[in-house]
Amino acid sequence: MAKPAPTDAVLFAGLSCVAGVACRHLLRGTRVPYTVALLLLGLAVGSLEFGTSLPLGSLGSAIRLWADIDPDLLLAVFLPPLLFEGSFSMDSHQIKKCMVQMLFLAGPGVIISTFCIGCALKLTFPYEWSWQTSLLLGAVLSATDPVAIVASLKELGTSRKLSTIIEGESMMNDGASVVLYQLFYKMVLGWHLKWGDIFKFLTEATVGALGLGIAFGIVSVYLLGFMHHDPEINLALTLSVSYICYFTAQEVADSSGILTVVTLGMVFAAVGRTTFKGNCQQSLHNFWEGTAYIANTLIFILSGVIMAKGFFCSDNIAKAGSSWGYLFLLYVFTQVARALVVVILYPLLQYFGYGLSWKEAVMVFWSGLRGAVALSMALSIKDASSATPYISSETGNLFLFLTAGTVFLTLVVNGSTAQFLLSLFGMDELSELEKLTLDHTKYKMMDVVLEACENLQNDDLGPFDWCAVKSYMMSLNKMDLEGVDPHSVSTCSSNLAKINLQATRVCFLRAAQAAYKRMLDDGWVTQITAYLLMGSVDNAMDLVSREPLCDWKGLKVHIDFRNDYRCFGIRIFPQKMVNYLTLKKLKFACSACSAFLQAHKIARRKIHEYMGESNIIANVISESEAEEKEARKLLEDILLAFPEVLQIVRTSQVMYSLLNDLEDYIQNLGKDGVLEDKLSLHLHELVQSDYKKLLRSPPRIKVPTARDVIRQHPCLGILPYEVRQALENSVKEILKPQGMVLSEKGCLPRSLFLIANGLVKSEVRCPNSPHGLCATFPEGCVMGLYELLSGKNDFCDLTSDTVVLCYVIEVKVLLPVVRLIPEVKNILWQECIVVLAKLLLPQEFEKTSIPELRTFLLERSSLITYIAGEAVEIWNESVGFLLEGFLRTPDLPSVVTVESPAVLLPSQESPNSSTPEAPGSMVPGFRHYGSRYQVEEIATIAHVDLSGWCF
């Protein structure tokens, strides 16, 4: 026979694709998977070439070229795109929920299957193989090939949960089988491995593969973040990285290339719906679906050809009747091993994830097909049998024959009957929720048809045959024109009402998720924000049958960053890093809250348009409004504490919105023929450059510097230059989330807190009374001044009422200056009175803002220092603040001692009465009524003239 020309290989690939198109088209709507038909076609074509003497010319040469393909090259060419497409197309939420089940089936499941098949081969087959050889074939036959199973499942139309478990398990299973194959192959070749060596090998092959896959995925996603709306680059990068990471793992790192590519695909699946936007995502999925379809077509036909070669070129093995008997027995063993795996692991499969019913467990068992991966491993052993004395040529041929036969039987028997089992178990039918949604959609479709027909009848283009139109509308043949809206039925059973409520919640959540996707495409939210928002919707959809709408509940966990602050707020991290991360998280919270509110608003409008009015719709809308209140409250808190954050978020949203409008305007001009393609492309590139600039350097939150805050402060700004300079050089910036303690009552004063952003709550508790004083202080207030100036311990608790940015001034820096320069002390006392007035007279100054109060006290107050024995008088329409020292009431039978800090109010009874306010309205000891006091020691009192002041 003449040597085949290398170009003949193109003929095989072209004819295989044509055959694939024909099989897919002719078998559409039947229960026969087209992949099984391709396998049979390849087997027939291979039988003609290897089993007969018919001259096939160039086609025969092409068949022999492909049949002699190196098994490692076969895997390296076909597996990366198939594995990547299979894992990339899986739903990321389903992957997370079913991951434990997949790992159990792909880890312990493969080990159980390998040892079951290996033991059966050793104990029942007459080939006198060693245990290592038997287990080697067991590992080969334990691979539920993703190339086969993924293609079959897409044809069978199984549920998302079952498809995810079977697809994910098959891809991971395949990688685990190859690892075991490599292990036992080393043992067959005479390697003596200890348990430590085995553990090290398995760890490097599996954990190393996972690490490489994650690393390649993260780097690729990072690079894609800089390429805005460029489908060609997305396609080229994803295709190249799938091959590069397979080669790196398989040939460089001695890890599992299959597990590496599967991990890579799952990373892309997890972040793909937020990484790829708009048309890029759709074009990427179309490309990979087309690539997988072509690869599946080629590999199934090639598998049939390789089987035919194995049957007819196996040194009379295929001609022996006993070989066929053992082949069928081996098929039974593989099915029994698969059944044992499912039965043993069933309690765990039932417990984790979404659980697993017995019907689904049967489908998992029956879907254990074998395919090209097993064939490639068998081919490798056959090729090695001629080069090593440890594996005989007969053993190599037996491996290929038995593997090819098992692959054929599982594909033909299991693959062809899987859809029958689905129908038998009723698993191919729509759920009640899906039926209800479908009926309502058909009802709305009829509304659309009737409205369109009414508009067409009113135009001036002439009449049309309505009966003929109806005869072609077969998609609506089950809904009468006078049909009833399923969502508006009031006399339905409680079970149907429950299903109706679930369907409405699902519809609402899907509308919200679609809104998030549009916001991502429009640049209103970042990839991470969109990922968490859509993830919260996924989690809420899992709970629609048990809880009201709860997507905010899942989102709030990520927005509340107090736990995050405790993690990165420990002392090993620089404070600037902590502040940066806190501000970044605050920006995320603001963006997520605004997106949540907008999405719920859109979703409420959509379900009104889609479902109309009903009690169930009103119930779901009320659930949404209840969640919206919590989100709006958090957004208002952020606006109150850091208005700059919301401003930055809105600025970014406006910029993206304007750029999107420009992009749409340019596209519409091109479609309308107003602009030539050259001009449209030029304008498009200009807009894209602005997009990239915005992506690379988005607007940043401008935090006020300590120097600006101090110099613009009404009190601190008038301090002497040297004092201000000392403060500016010594301040430390801190950022605290809501509910964090700044200082506690009774502690030694160590710091002053200059509030730059946010609110700080001051509380005074008294052990002898259930009542207390509480006030909230905004930006511009200086907390801790009283303790500094009076030399006392903290008399109140300070906590952050919102996220708060403070500049901390150490007491040891300011205290020497206060003692040396009386002017500084007087200025600070003026600021201290503002805080005391707000805290100790909350009712009187409740509606007075801090700037107004500061101005009023500066104009109406006078600071007087009294010596021991002097009399202090509090006149009507005035108030005094005891800042330092002690006072007593000498004219009363029982002397009352007044300790600072205290408020001295004019007596409401006799002019010589001085009594603390009665318990029940204020904490005793802070508020006193009286007109005359005597100083026991040196006392500092601020007198405030209240004449004409309206509280």
C-alpha cells in the first residue's frame, strides 16, 4: 500500500464534519443521541478500511492517518477545548451547590470503581495478570469520559442539577482516572512505591493541577479586564490559555492537565458572566459551542475508527469467541462497579448540595459512559507494549480490545437508553412551576398576537386572511383566544397558589438579575459587585419555596464589613492600608445598595407588565418593598457619613451612561447609513479610548487631609501657628466602621478625636439610674477635649454611629501646650462647651446644628475662673457649665455638692434652691437647678446668656 499523503487527513476531517451535520439534522427530535450515530458511523467506516479489502483511495489513507494518531496528541488536541467548554458553560451557582457531590464521585468514586473492576479482572479473567496490571485496566475503565457524557446530556435535556453533577463529576472523574492510570502504570513498569511516595504523587498531580488552573484563570481574567468589548481578543485568549495550561500541567509540572483545564473552565464560569459583557459573552459562548461541536464530531467518529482497528488488528483476539464473552462480562463488571459507587456514596450525595433522589441516583449510575479518554489510555498501553518487557504485546492488544468494546457498549446501550429512562421516571417533564410559567407566557403571547393583528388591520396596506394566520400559529395551539390568565385565577387550590407564589418570586428575581446584568454592561457596577449581586439572587431563588424574597439577606452579609475590619484591622497591617480597604468596601456597599434599589424598582415594573394585578403580585411586591427599606436605610447612613462616596459612585455611573449613549448613537448612525464604516470605526475608537481610561483610572474618593481639616476648623484653625503645626505633624488617620468603640468610660484619656466624616455617638451611663444621656456628633466636632482640659478619666462612651473617619491627636502632644499657653486652653474650652451643651442639654439644643450652636456659644458665652469661697450666681435666662472644680449650696439644710461636669440652670422655685433634677427625666448629678453656689476649690464656669434664644 502506498504511503498516505499528509494532506489526506484534511479529507477525513471535512467528511466527518459533513457527517456530523447530517446526523444532527436527521436525528433531531428522536431519542437517539447523534453522538452514538457518529460512533456507529466511524465504526462502519473503520470496518470498511480495516476489515475488508475495498479500495477507498484517499479516504482510506486519511482513515489510516487518523487511526494511527499518537494517543497523547489525541488528548492534547481534543481535550482542552472540550473540557474548557464543558466547565465554562456550567452554571457557577450550580457548581458551588453541587461541588461536594462531584468531588465525592470523582475522588472516592474513582478509587472504588478502579479496585472493584481490578479485583473482578484478577479473580475471574483467565489472563494471569498481576494485581498492578488488573488495577491499571480498572483505572482505564473508571473514566466516565466527559467527551461522551457532556455531548449525550445536551441531547437528553436533563435537569440543571443532574446535568451539573454528571458533567462536573465526569470531567473531574476523568482527571482522577488518568492520575490513577499513571500511578499503576509506574507500578507495572517495576517502580516500587511506598505509601509516602504514592501520597506525594497523588498530591502533586491533583493539588498542583488545581493550583495551576486557578492561577491561569486569575491571570487570564485580570488581563481580560483591560480589554473592553473586544470579542476577538476574548476568543483568542480563552482558546490559547486552555491549551497552554494543559501543556504546562501535563508536560512541565507533572500534574493532571485534565484537572487543570477543568479548574480553569470553572474559574471562568464563576466570573465569566461578569467578565464578559454584552455581545462579547454571547459571541464567546457561540464560539466555544461551535468548537466543542466540531471536536465532538471528530472524536466520536475517530473513536469508532479506532475501535474498528482494535477489533480487526488485534492478532486474532477479536476472532476468539471467548474474548467477546469476556468483553460482555467486563461490561457487566463496569456497570456493577458504577452501581456500587453510587450506592456506597448515596447517603453523602443525598445530604450535600441539593440532595439526590433515588431516580437521579439511577441516572447518575446509568450515565457512566466511557469514551475517548479511556481509548487513548488503552492506545498508550498498546504502543508501550512493543517497547517494554513489562507489558506483553498480547496484553496491549487485550487492553485495546476490551476498552474499545466497553466504550462501544456503554455508548450504544447506556447512551441510547438514557432518554428512555428519563421518560420512564418522568424526569423529562416540566415541573408544575415551569408549566405555570409556560401557560402564562403563552397567554401573554396571545395578547401580543391580538394587539399586533389589531394594529395591522388598522393600517392602509390592505386586508389579510386571519384564519390563515391562525393556522400557522402552532406555537399557541394549546391556548384559546379567550384563555384565562393562570396568575389571575382566584379559585385555585392552596397548592396551586403556593406554586403561583413561587413562580412569581422566581420571575421577580430573574428580572432583578437581568437588571444587574444590564447595569454591568452599562458600567454602573463593577464585576465584583455584579458577581455578588447576581449570586445573592441565585441563593434567593433556591429558597423561594421556603422564604419570602431574601436576596437582600444574602447581599447584606457582603456589605456589612465589620467582620472584614476585624480581619484587616489588626495591627500587622498599616493604617493607610486599612483605611484604603475600608473606603473601598464602603464604595462597594454604596454601589451595591443603589444597584439593589434600582434592580428591585425595575423588577416590580416588569412583573406588573408581565403578570398584571393580583393578590400574589401584591404580596411579592410588598416583600420587595420590605427589603428595599433596609437597603435604603443603609444607603442613607452612607450618605450621611460619607457623601463623597455616593458622589463618586454617581459620577462613575453618569460617565458610563454618557459613553454608552455615545456608543449607541454612533452605531445607529452607521446602521442608518449616515456615517461610512471608516468614520464610524474612528468615532468608535475614540469612545473606546475613553472607556479604557475610565477602567484604568476611575474616580477616587477624596478624603480630606488632616492639614485641611485642622486649618478649616473654627476652633483649631485659630490656634497659634506653632500649635497647629504640632497637631498637623502628630495626627493619625483612622477609619472605623459602624459600632466600633473609640473610648470607654473610666479609661485614662489618651487621644482626641477630630471627626472628619461620619457620626460619633456619645453615651453617659449611670449605675444608679436606668436613664442616660446620648448625643450624636457630626464632622467637625472634637471629642475628648473635656477629659484633656480637666485631667479626668473619660466620663462617657464614644462609639462610631456610622462609618467614621477621624484624625487622632495624642493627649501627650497637646497637654504640654495647654499648660504653657493659657490662650490655647481658653480656645479649647470654647469648643468643649459645644460638645457638653449638645450632650448635657439634649432637649434644649436638639434641633440646633453644631455650626449654629458653636456660633451661638462663641457670641453669648464667657469663661470665668473662680477661687475657693467665691459665690457663683446663675441668673434667669442664662445657664452655666461647670467645667472644673466643685460647688456647694450653703443656704440649704442639706448641702448638695455639685461636681464637674455639670449644667447649672436657674432655679424654677425659690432663689436659694439648688437641687439636682429629679430622677426620671435626667441622670442625677449632671443637671442642677439653683441661683447661688459657693466654690469649694478653684472652679471654671462658662456662663451662657440665653436671652432671646428660642429652644
